[in-house]
Amino acid sequence: MLCRLPGVTRVRLSVAERREELLRAAVEQIEARGVAAVRIADVASALGVSNALVLYHFASKEQLVAAAFAHAAEADLAHLRRLLGRRTTAVRRLRAAVRWYAPTGQAKGWRLWIEGWAASLRDPELRRVAASLDQEWKAALTRVIAEGAAAGEFPCPDPAEAAWRLTALLDGLAVQTTAYAGSLSRTAMLRWPTPPSPGNWASRTGSGPEKDRTRILKRIRVRALKRVRVRAPDPDPDPGRTSGPRGLVRRNGPAGPRPVRAVRRPPRR
């Protein structure tokens, strides 16, 4: 379809190419203006086309926003699948996904997700699209976690729960670093969800809050004991006689130990 504005020359594109062009422009406008402020006219003006052309492909602003969000998220999903589909260990694939998942630079992709989450509270169509895409993210991570557990790289009784925990942690950190710039460095953000021992966060799934509490308390006790320097006792010159508190002496006799008053020798003159 061809649509011209006065003084603007457009190249004839196929329906698929035109939709692709409109979706890219919509994503850029949403990132710049936000879901609430963006208009059909903004997208049309960015491409130099009429509002009618945009409405020919998308009947309403809500449909355009939902389709733009899905378009951007599908591109991210395709990249995630490429990372997780590499021929290497599951641990390396997961770490590569975590590094890529973190917001970088101006974090335009994360701003779009945050905008989509906020708008989906009032937009049923966008909520349906966002929920479906979110489930695809978790399913992709679940598969690679299950592969790692099956290969013996790390213990994980419930890969799906591990994927939920990992994405919940990453989503929360990404929102913080995107909404509040400078509150947390990207290095720290990557260090928190990437444990030194592979599968640490995965092996905790299915343990329950009580077992987690017991494990944490045990670690605290072990660390406290390591900080205490154990000192060897001084050799006792008289095994049968030990000094007690307040000048008392315990003497081992036939009737067992009994306390007696310590005898103090007068000083020599």
C-alpha cells in the first residue's frame, strides 16, 4: 500500500514490511514518550505517513502498543534462545544469559519492559501479551536449568521454580538500576545473581523456608567459630589439684572433689 503526504515521497512496501516499519517506529516513540503519552500521530509523524495508514494496520492505539511490545520482546527472546542454544555447559549458558539480561548503557529495552508492565495493569490486551512473553522467558531458562541438573553440573530438584527465582531477582535489580540510575553498579548487579559455586541458587529450590532458615543459621555458627582462635590450655603441674574461683582449690580425694580454702604462704622477710 502507498500513502503520500504533501512533499513526502514514500517507497511502496509490502504489508509485512510496512507493519515492521510501523512497529519499529512505535517502539522508538514508546521509549521516548512512554505508553501513556504516545499517540498514533507520533508514530505517523516519525515515518512521514498519515494517521489513516497506521490505523489501517492497527485498529487502535492499544493494539499498536501491544504489537510493538511483542515485537521488541520477540527480538529479545530470539537473542536469549541463541545464547541458551550454544554448544557448551549449562552453567556457561546461564551465566551468559545473566550478563546479557542486565541493563547496559541507557537500558532502552528495560525501559520498554517497565512501561509495558505499568500499562498492562489497565490494558487487558497488553497484559495478555506481556504475560505470554514472560512465560516464554521462564520456559527457556527452565529448559537449560533442567539440562544442567540432568548432566550433573548442579543439583536442582525443581528447574521451573529456580527459573522463577532467578528472573524475579533479575527483574527487581533491573528495575532498580533503570529507575534509579547510579543506585547500583552493573558489576554488583551481575555478582549477586551469579554465585561462585554453580547451581547454588538452583539447589535451594524445593527446600522450604524452614530448611533455608536452618541452613543459614548453621552457616552463621560455622563462620563465628572460624573467627574464634582456639588457645591450647597451659600444662597443669598437679593433675590432682586445680585452682577454682575465689581462692578455692579442688582436691581429688577418696570421697571425690571437695572445695577447700586456699592456703596462702606469708611473704618472706
